Amino acid sequence: MEISFNPATEAQRRPRPTDESKLGFGSIFSDHMVRIEYSKGRGWHDARVEPYGPITLDPAAMVFHYGQEIFEGLKAYRAKDGGILTFRPEANFERMNRSAARVCLPELPVETGLAALFSMLRADADWIPKTRGTSLYIRPAMIATEAGLGVRPAGEVLFFIIAGPVGNYYARGLEPVNILVEEKYVRANKGGTGEAKTGGNYAASLLAAKEAKDKGFDQVLWLDGATQSTIEEVGTMNIFFLIGDELVTPPLGGSILPGITRDCVLHIARDRGWKVSERTIGIAEIRSAAADGSLREVFGTGTAAVISPVGMLRYKDDTFTVNGRKIGEIAKQLFDEITGIQYGEIPDRFGWVRRVE
Ligand SMILES: *Cc1c(COP(=O)(O)O)cnc(C)c1O
């Protein structure tokens, strides 16, 4: 598919951040965006890179009423040689298509998504910050734009990509977070939408996160929807435990988001010959591992933070402190290896990096 380019005029250019040490997350956006339209019968058409700007929709657009929306999250990194690197972007577009299938949105050919993304990155190349640890966060999304209140899959859809520079998540070092094990709300159930990256899952999680924050916690740990006794995810990240010498994470059973960072950790850990398991973990097992001292590390994985160490877990009236609230050795090694590959500093032995030419 041909991708047209309509460059932003001087007046359409957006204010640039001046201080890369003060970049936050998700509040500044670059000059350009991608749009690709879909209509039933015609398929995907009118792919373009154009100035960043509002999307005008009919108030009856289905996304506003029934939440037919999916998204992705990935980053572009500035290599030492000045080049632009992306990390496993095809995995994001493949996952987006699995999410699309779950909520009856059309699949976008992976090569079309990649070509559009790369065109946009070339247009906004000078938006990619240069300081180590900073990056350009990329947000592809797909929404049902057809106007109509009948409940059915929309026949008109918009795919778009926006992006913006984000700061070093760990400007102050890898600070372990405090987690509340959630007992009242659940995130997902088997057969639901837990494994799709769809906005509705986030809407459903806000109240739990808010109540946990009000109690002084950073995130919640989700338990399974049916029995609330086995571990699923932490906040918007996958979760790993180092119990004795076993690195363990819950299996992708249908209710857990198949994280790309999770997959990287599994690859690296297996490649290093560590003992790794994808298996069901009861909260009771974590409680006893904490009690007998075998719970050595806990960390979340996701694109934004890469590896987020957990310093403390609260379950009912019990508080489990992890590794003296310090970052663990395994978490540190994984963080260094993944970010080293992302910034092109260490050999890309798994073939994960795609350079924007
Ligand atoms: C995106 C996401 C993750 C992490 O996925 P990555 O591909 O590693 O960024 C984990 N859990 C949820 C609920 C997510 O939405």
C-alpha cells in the first residue's frame, strides 16, 4: 500500500521540549501522525503520514458507545551512531491483530503497519531524544468510526499512530514499587478480553488502581477472576517471581496480556540456562515463600518501565518485603541486557532490533 506524506508546515509544527532530563510520559506529541482508513468492502485505504491533529468523528461513532478500540505501545531509541532503532515492532503489529480479532476490528497487514510507522519515524526523526534512557514512545491504535447505535462490528474503522518523547523512567534509579494484592476487583476472566490490548480493560482497572493509590500503594497485583487465589499481572505489566533458583511467571491462559517484554525475559533467561517456568502461582505459594525466605525477587515487565522491581507486597493483613526493598540481581541483569539491546549497545543476538533506514 502506498503511504502518502503531507509534511507539517512551520505553523503546524509542535512545541519541542527543551530539556530532555524533564520529559515525563505521554503528554508531548510529535509533528506527525499516521492515519489509515478501513471500510467494509474496500478494505484498508488512504494510508498517510500527516500533521498531528484532532480526529473529527460523528457523535454516533461506535467507539464512543461500545468501546470497540485496541492499542499498542512500543518505542524508538536513538543509537550512539545517531541511528533510529525500534524493538520487535512486528511483534506489536502481530499482537494488535490478535486484539483486533477479539473485538471484531479488521486486521492490518503487519508490513503495512511497519511501513507506515517507519515513514512517520523518518518524518519525526529529530523528535527522538538523545539522552540514554529517553525514547520516543509510539502509540498505534484502532477505533470503530462508523456512525450508528446498533450493536454490531463497525464497518468503518480508523487506524492511527501518534508518538512523543518520553523521559528516563529510572532517572532516579530503579526504585522498587509497593504493591497491593487486589481482593475486591478483578481485571479479567478466561473467555473475556484480558489477553487483548483494548481500552475497556483499562477503564475497568482504574478504580482498583485509584483505591490502591489512596492507600499508599503504587500498583495492584491482579488475581484470577474465578477464584482470586492465583496470580495474573501487576497493574499494566506482567509479573515474575524468583523463588529459590526458579524464575517463574504465570502462563498465558487467556486472561493475561501476552507482553513482549515478558517474552524477552523468558528468552534471555532460557538462553542463559536459568531455571524458568511458566506455571500457575498461588498467592499462598508467595506467602509461604516470603515466610521461609525463598522469595528472592519480584518484578513487573512492560515496555514503559522494561523491568519494575517490587519492593513490597501487601495481601490481606500480611506484608511481604522483597529483597530488603532493593532491586535484585536478576532484575538488574535483565534490565541491563534488554535496554543494552534496545539502544544498540550490545549484540542483538535474538534479532530483535529493526533499524529505521
Ligand atoms: C501492554 C501490557 C503489558 C506489557 O506488554 P509489553 O508488550 O511488555 O509492553 C502487560 N499487561 C497489560 C495489561 C498490558 O496492557
